[in-house]
Amino acid sequence: MTSIKDVAKAAGVSTATVSRVLANKPPIRPETRERVMAAIAQLNYRPNLVARSLRAQKSAKIGLVVSDIRNPFFTAIGRAVEDAAYEQGYSVLMCNTDENPEKEMLYLNLLHDENVSGIIFSPTHQFSSQAGDFHFDIPTVIIDRLVHNKEADMVLLDNVSAAYELTEHLLANGYRKIAGLFGDASATGQERHQGFVNALRDHGLTPFSAEFVSPRIRSGFSAATALLQNADQPDAIFTSNSMLTAGVFQAAREFKIKIPDEFALVGFDVTEWGEFVDPPITVIAQPTEEIGRTATELLFQRLSNPNRSARTVILKGNLLKRGSSIAKR
Amino acid sequence: MTSIKDVAKAAGVSTATVSRVLANKPPIRPETRERVMAAIAQLNYRPNLVARSLRAQKSAKIGLVVSDIRNPFFTAIGRAVEDAAYEQGYSVLMCNTDENPEKEMLYLNLLHDENVSGIIFSPTHQFSSQAGDFHFDIPTVIIDRLVHNKEADMVLLDNVSAAYELTEHLLANGYRKIAGLFGDASATGQERHQGFVNALRDHGLTPFSAEFVSPRIRSGFSAATALLQNADQPDAIFTSNSMLTAGVFQAAREFKIKIPDEFALVGFDVTEWGEFVDPPITVIAQPTEEIGRTATELLFQRLSNPNRSARTVILKGNLLKRGSSIAKR
DNA sequence: TTGTAAGCGTTATCAT
DNA sequence: ATGATAACGCTTACAA
């Protein structure tokens, strides 16, 4: 391994000078600079990031902590974060928690021990409920899930409004017996439930039903199965995340129940399948690219200005009206 | 930051002893050990991984270099790699190259500078073509794309057989005018083309057509559009990756051409949409979980035995016969 | 069984 | 403008 010492020797200067050239920190004589650059090129020298990190007590890395990178929402976020980080010369450490608080804690610790400069974090339900006491000693941006903590920046969707809008869309299209299926793993499900109920209430209605279940395809499947096999069926199903939407869709297909003729289906998040199936699924599209980018930018702002007070950015969802919820009759 | 020195002081021992306790390296007196453990617990000490890495000249991190984590194939691989790494106490640095050799080189260098212990790598076309000369100074496992290099382990799919089987399936179901669409970004497309042509030849046939295009949805869309608007149409389209499959499917939908009545569609890789659409798409399922796991395991084996000669693991694809290619007529 | 001290590759402070 | 050197936190000969 060629180190700064070798370069110094080759250029006939001290390691300090090489370091200065590298960091572009004057004062430095142009001539010396040239000599050092030549040596660097000739030896094909590359600074050791680990040593630099040890010395600086931080590193050009950020941690990304999410439940599962296979969730299309997080995949998209992950990619956006990586892009934004890359532009600043940062790299991304990927951490999947599986909604498991222990894995989450382990990763948070690991990121700390790795001297990452910052963390972008979608916390589990358990974490959120105790987040008030938590001290983030590394700059952290929370995404997707509301948390009550003074220290962390946040990038969230306006879930209540989004759910309200999605529900109103169903109402406008003539649906009245609307069942709701909500994820029970985060505050997000609760907020979407809120918007759902508000919209119905404002139209003098109550939910046909409202259930909180684990955010998995099979939960959506069983819940929908129960709902649809009853004599008294809903005419629409509202789902609070794309896993549940998929489960409901599968149930409809399994039991040959036509969407939207027999019931309308709406949900959250853009997925490939949701666009490709017939009819395509009406959803609230979250601006994933923007969420990832904003989170990363917030992080970098915080890094350059550590004692700025935390801010929360709330983004709007975008209703994509599609075939799964066209006007009734 | 509480360091090993603080622990040593608190326990009334030297830093060396603390280090030994941490590493569980005898000889160490049980009593001393206890005292050290107590101090560690009391001070809530956590070893600094960066310092450890600098000293050891390696780190418990591996790099994952792929073209795009949003490609469902790589998403699945990424998750499998992360799982396998996690079990060994390793973490994963995520790198997206976008098939861009410069970004690829930059990341390879970065991983080097970060002292990662190993790399799991799906190289660009350009890289592969010069890979013979490349010296991997970090243990590297190549996945998905064949490369001619003596140093790297590899985990590949038997693409020729898989494509052969997929083509034979079409033939068995009565399709004769089969068009092929292949990705031009890697050796993978070439190999699948090979299997495609072989199968046809063995049945005394030639391709209706065979094109190499960039592996993007819109390339698949335009190629399919051209193919399907001609007077003389194929009765089946074979695609070599899921981006192209999606493009062809979209074209069929756009122009209201019925699958499989007017043409059959087959491809590679499991996607959510491919299962959900009607009819579902016949594909060769790659064992993504196994590929990721195997690659990671190969890496760890290599780490514990650095001068073992490189090995290549070839996995078989699994034909999932679905509605998009049912028997003709 | 334990302690001392060198060294991993940088950077920042203080001299010169 | 540049050089010498300490320090970041850890591990590992080597000594005791």
C-alpha cells in the first residue's frame, strides 16, 4: 500500500505538505504543489479513507436504515439517497431492520461505530414510541414515519390529507360502503386511517369497516377474503400500503371478483404491478425521489450547520386516478 | 467518546488486556476478565470500528456493486447479500453504477479506499471486456455476468440452458415464428441469445428475428411496436430480461394485442407485475436468494482462505410456465 | 498472565 | 512556505 509517506519521500517534502496539497489548503508554493502532484500520479497514490476517518472522527458515509429494501417505496428512496450522496462524494451503508427493534438498534450502534456522518432512518413502531428520550448523537433525518423528537429532522408525507383525498375520490365516484385496511407497524397507518375517517365523516358516513393488520401481502389477502365472502360486501376497499393492496388484489383474482365492477380498490405507492394490471390501481403516489433527495440534502445542511434547529418537511402525495376506481354504475 | 483507555483505567488494567478480553484471546485470568467486562458495561463502551479497521487493514464491510438496485433482480440480490453479511457481522456498502464504467471505477476505488474486506460485483460490459488484465487486490465475487479473469470467484446462471428450455417450451406449445429481444449491456444477453438460437436450430428452425437493444422498458416497447405492427407478425416474443418483457407487455396493451391469443410472451426474472397481470408471464426464475447467499458465502470462504483458487458456481434457472405462453390454438 | 510501546495513515498544531 | 510531531483508537509483538 502506498501511503502519504511514500509520496512525501518521492516529492522530497514532508507528509504535512502532501496533506496540504491534497486538501488544497494554502499556503503552498505552486512549484511544490506540482512536484507533489507528480509524485501522487506517478505512485498512483490514493488516500486511505479509514485513516482519514479515524483522524477526523467522521467519514464520508451515511447510513440508510429502513425496514426492507425490497419494499418498492424504500427501493426508490434508497436509490435517490444513493444518488444524492454520490454527488457529494458520500457513500451509503444499507441496513434492513425487518421492523425488528433489535436489528434496528444493532444497526444504529453499528453506524455509530463506523463513524458515519449521518443517518437516514425510517424507524420501527417500537422505536417511535420511545423516540422522545432518544438522543441522536449523529445527525439523523427521519423519513416516512412521524416521531416526536426535537433533535431529528424529518421528511414526511401529509398522510392525513392524502388519505382524505383518496377517500373523497371514492366518494365522488359513487362508492359508499368503504372498507379500510391499515398497516399496524407505524404511525403512518394511523394517520391514513385518520384521513379516511375524516373524509367519510365530512360526508356524513362511517366506514363499512376499518382494520389494522400487519403490512404483508398475506394479511391483505386474508382480510380481503373475509370481507368479500360475506353476504354484506363493501363496494370499495381502501388500503394504506402497497403490500395490503397487493393482497387484496390477489384475493379478488383468486375468487374471481371483478374490479371495479364488484368493488373498487385504492391504495398508496406506485408499483410496477399496479400500473400493469387491468384495470390499473388508483393510488396516492408518494414523491419517493423527492423524499430521498430532500432527506439527504437536509442531512448535508445539518452537517455544515450542526446547531441549526431541526426542521420537518412535509410533502404532498399525488392522486393517480386509474381504472380500479372509476365512477360507479 | 469513551475509548479503550477509559475502560483500561476504570478496570485498573492496560489497554492490551482490554483488547484481549474483547477479542476473547487467552491467556486471560477469569477475574481480570470480569473486571474488564464490568468496566465496559459500566462505561457503555463500544469499540471504534474505524480504528480497528485502520489497524487491521480491513473492515467488516463488503461492497455491493450493481447497475441499479431498482432492478428487481438486483433488489433481491441486495437483500440476500445483506442478510448473509449481517449474519457474519458484516455490513454492506451499496453502489449503483448505472452501467457507467466511470462510476463503476470510482466505486471500485472507493471500496478499496474504505478497506472493505470483499466485493460482490456485477460488472458493466466495458469492464468485462478488459477484465482479463484487471487485478482484484480485494477478494471479489462476480455475479450475473461472465468475466474472464483467473482471480475472481463467480456465481452465474446457466443462461444458455435456461434460454434453451424457455425456447423449447414455446416450441412445445406450438409457437413457430419466434422473435427474440436481447439486452446489449452484458454477456448475459449474448448467452441467452445463444440458447435461443440453439433450441430453434435443434428443431430445424430459425428465429423470426433477433435484436440486441439496451435493457430498458422503452427499448422493449419500441422493438415490440415495430414487430407487432408489421403485416408479418411473430407468434411469440422471447425477451432476455425483465425490462424488455415489461416494454413488450406495455406495447401489447397499448395496441390492444391479446396475449397469448395473438402472440406469446416469455422472459427472465420474477417480478411482481409478471405474476399479477392477466395472463401472468411465463419466465425463467433466477434463484436470486441463492445467488446472493452463495456469492456472500464464497466471499467469506475466500476471506478465510485467501489463496484458494477461484471457483465458479453455476446455478440453474427455473421455468415457471404461466398463462402468457399456453398451448397454441 | 499482564504491561509497554510501536504502528496502522492521516491531519492539525506549532515551530522554523 | 514547509517540517516535525502528536494524536485519532486499536491490536500485537515483545518484555516482564
